[in-house]
Amino acid sequence: MSISQPTDGIDTYAEPAVLGCLLQGYPANLISLTPDDFANFRYARIYEAIQAVAATGLQPDPITVQAWLEEKSATQTDPLLRAKYRISFIEIADLYGGRIGEGFEQLLISGNAPAYAEYVADAAAKRRIGTIILQVADAAKAGTDTADLLSRAISQLQDPSLQSTKSGAAQAILNRYTPLNLAELLDPERPEREWLWDGVIPAGTQVALVAPAGVGKSFLAQSLAFALARGEKTFAGIPLAEGHRVLYIDRENTEDDLRGRLFALGYEASDGLGNIVYLPSYSAQLPMLDTREGGRELASILDAFQIGVHDLVVLDSFQRITEGPENDADTLRNYVRCTGEMLKARRVTVIRLDNTGKDVEKGARGSSGKRDDVDIQYVMTQASGGDADEKRFTLRPDKSRLGDLRSLMVTQRLDVDGRVTWSTGDDPLRGWIRDCQQAMEMWGLTPGVSVLKARDTAKEHGRKFSNEVLRKAVSEWKDLLKRGGGPAGSSVLVPVDKPGSKRAGETSGTPRHTPAPEDTNMALTSGDDVSERAGDAPGTPRHVDSVQPICRVCGLPIIGLGTDVATHPSCDDPYEYEGEPGE
């Protein structure tokens, strides 16, 4: 709402706005107005009632204020005064709801009450000075002394109570709005951007994941959320951030759907999933998030379950958490105003699931504003290829405020024992990153190596990697080793299944494969990642069934590209993959 500085001694919107803020809970004792400051006599009586109710220790609201006015009216002997205190409940409720003008409705922000009060006080001072000026003019015409009237006008301008109201309002503004310190942004020691899912989901952003109905976006989002909440080091072979809680609001899936997926992912009751708060559709009904009630309720949920900065909130799905028409741009605007801005202000990470329309390439169905609202929009489509036990999906960044996001291929595999795993082993860029990490370890480099050192060492060994691959390989290697893991293909032991151990969700007697004898120098097989598997005890070493083929050019093992590949892509053609060429 835009409230301009009053110029005629009357502010049409500031008076009802300050009353609305007080009715919504802003402390009445922090507003130093008087009933006489209101030009509208009905607003003056409502303000008088608000202060009287607050003085009793009760919270002023439409019910308590209207009750006080009725009692006050009944005690008046003068019919005119009795009528002045007769104000309907509907009129007071309109102020509480932000309806503060003819056909005008605005979402009031109660914290702005001091600013509205300043406008009211300024307008009241102008009215008083204007009255005195008229009296001076009348006295001059009558030939009487005007000195006393002029002195009163000057004292009005120097009224300390008016000045304190102004300074208090200004201080309230300074307390609520903190300008960004641009010098801190330029500090070389400032931490780099945090990623919840490295290179895919930046922490603190709002991300839309859109796909045709039934493709599997909910399963992907659930799998990522469970892995993050459980504290796993990676998901699909890509590093995850540590120490984050998850709120998953599910309006799509049934309890049986969720149970089946948990078992398929290998989880069991003893697994540590205390960091995820899962609110299913049948729990207490959350008001729609394109309403003020819904936004306030969600804020209360975040506080109650301690979902804070950079934690993850998943909304599954957008069309089921909003009540407005899907094709109406006002639905999205209301969601942003009531909920989206609150989530952004809290700096939580949001993944918002949505369905595509008939044309998948156009992204989410409905209003085009859905795409404009988020920081990143991924369009998820099922890719061709793979066998009967795997599905491949492409996550294409259809829109991004970050300029360096790439499409990602994610593979969902079904094991012979019915367990589902996710990997990015078939993604070209991920293959290059694993290739680079394996090479760095073979060359004797250690975690924390600089990108420049890694590039120079690669040149010495006749290998070329793009700058993007080197940056990601060095960063991920350092992060994984710091957390107790290692790069794909590393000889560093990482937590996985014990040989012949029972996997989560299996019953006693379930037959297991027997892996090859232990060899800590053995590289990982194609398709394996370094993530800790659900149900494993910490520190369980991984063993694999076979070794990789050896590159005929450089003589190093080939990781993540299958057993029938003869050379590394970078040895065969360093400029083959679509990306930034190496130097």
C-alpha cells in the first residue's frame, strides 16, 4: 500500500491502516497518538477503545473492541455521545482485514504501524496549525491582537510529543530494514555459495521441478529429501550439504505410496530420519498457501519444527497447495505475497513440484508467471535408453538466475532384490568429473589442491579437462574427503554394504551376492557412486565385484563409463563433450 505524505490535513488511508495494524496485534503502548489526532470521529472512538482494551491486559481485536464500545455507549446519557460509540462489528472487522477504503483491500504489515502513526500525527498537526491560522486571519480582520495566536501556532510546530512520534517511527523503520553491506559481498574471505545438492540446488533458493504427471518427480524429490535429512554424503553421486532439516508437505501421495517408496530406497524404522518433518495430506488441514491464513500457518509450522536458514521445504504439489485458478496470474501473485516472500525472507530452500502442460518444453502448466517467480526451474523428462530395470531422466534448467547450470541426467535403477538406487553415472559431465578425480589421486594430488595445480598436473600427464570439470572435481573431492568419503574410483574406503550383509528392508534368509575378495586399491565398477547406502552401519567398507578397463592412452582405470570402453573421453578427444574447452 502506498500512503503519501498528507497535504490537506487528512490522510484517507493512514488512519484506518494504523487501526488495522493495532487490531492485528501491534502493541498499542508503542503508538503515542491520541483520539483527537484522528480526523474521522469513528476512527477516533475505535482508537480510544483499542487503547482502553490494551490497558486491561487484553489483546485488542474486533470482538474485544466492539464489546468495549457497546459498554461505553450504554453508559452515555447524551444521545449524541451514545451514537458516537455505536460502531458495528463489521466496520471494525473490515479494518482488521485490511479493507480500509471504498473497494480497497490491502495486506497490512502490522510492523508498519509506527510509520502509519507518523502520517496521522503529521496530518493532525497540520489541522491544528490550520485552525490557528484561520483564527489569526479572523482576529486580524476584527482588529484584535494576534500575538497570542501566533505563539500558539509556533508551539504546535515545536511540540515535543510530535517530534518523539517522528523519531520513534524512524527508529522503527531502521530496526526493521537492514541495508545490504556491499563491502562484505566483496570480501575475498566471504564463503562461497552453499549448495544443498552440489551444482543442482543452491541453498536458500526457490526451485520449481516440473514434469508430466506420473513421470516420477515426487519420487525423485522424496529420495533427495530423505537422503538430505539422513545426513548422507551424496545423492546420485553428487555431494549433499550437511546438517539440514527438511519439511515435506505432501498433498499428492498416500501413506501406502510412501511406505513402498521408503522400503524401495532401503530405509527401515531404525534409520535416522528425525531431521525430516513429513506432513501428509490427511494430517491437520493446512490452509491454502495463496491466502494470508496459509502463509501465517506455514510460518508457524517452520518455527515449531525449527526449519531454518537453508533448510529444505518441499511443496508437493503447487496446484494442490493453492486455491485460486491455475491459469490466473493472481493465484501466483497471492502465493508470492502471502507465502513466497516469507520463505525467501527466511532464506529456506524451496522445491516446488508442478505439472507441465501439453507442451512439455513450455514448462509448468497454467500462468506463465510460475516460471518468473522461481530462481530455477527444472523441466524433468524421461530419456530414452536403458534396460527394463532402469529409467533415465533429464533435468533441464529451463530458467535460472544462475548462469552456469547444466542439464543433468539422473538414472533410477532397480536391483534384483527390488531396491531402487539413483545415480548420475550416465551423465556425460559427471563422468568427466569422476574421471578427473580418479586421475588426480593417481597422480598423487591431495584434497585441497588448487584448480591451477590440478590443471598443470593434467597437462604434464597429457590430459585435458575443461575449467568447469576441474573446478567441480577439486571442490567435490575436497568436500567428500573432509566428510569421510572419497572420489568415485578412489581407494579411500567409504561406507557401503558389508559383504553378504542384509540390506535394509530384507528379511532373514534373503540370498545375497558374494563380492570379490577385499582389495582396497580396487576401483569402483560402472554405475557405482560413493554415497552411503541406507541401512548401513557407519564405517562399513565398500567392496566391488570387478575392476575397470585400463585406458589404452594414459594407462589409468576408466571409471563410470562401462567395461567396454577403451579410452577416457579426455584422452580420445578432449573437446568432445559439450562444454567449456580445456586449455
